[in-house]
Amino acid sequence: MDCWTCERTALGACRFCGRGVCRQHAKMHPFILDTFRGTKHEKLRALVVDDALHCGVCRPKSDPVELPELE
Ligand SMILES: [Zn+2]
Ligand SMILES: [Zn+2]
């Protein structure tokens, strides 16, 4: 797999869209690992990892969102 941006060998794949990214073009972006409902909170919340690999090309949402459609 090659980097989407510069076509050199990719070191990883974007967590969001699957494009290849080299070290130079890799970016970090929060990624939602799981969603849960705490005992103290009524709303469904999301567990995120802050530094998931991101290609810099696709545009995932920057903030965890409430998921009323899954409730
Ligand atoms: Zn690159
Ligand atoms: Zn991407």
C-alpha cells in the first residue's frame, strides 16, 4: 500500500477511511472506540482514543457526538 498523498510506501492506514499514509503525511485524530452509558449519566457517551492515525484527507468529526439514534 502507498501513501494517498505522495505515493511513497505507507506505514499505516487511516483509521477512518482506510487510505494509506506515510510518516510524513500521517496525522492524529480522535477516534471513537466504543460507546457506553454510565451509571451517573443519562446520555450515551463515547470512549475515544485521541491519537488514531488519520490520513489528513478525509474529514471525520472532531468531537464525539451524542448518538440518539442508537438509544
Ligand atoms: Zn506521504
Ligand atoms: Zn482518512
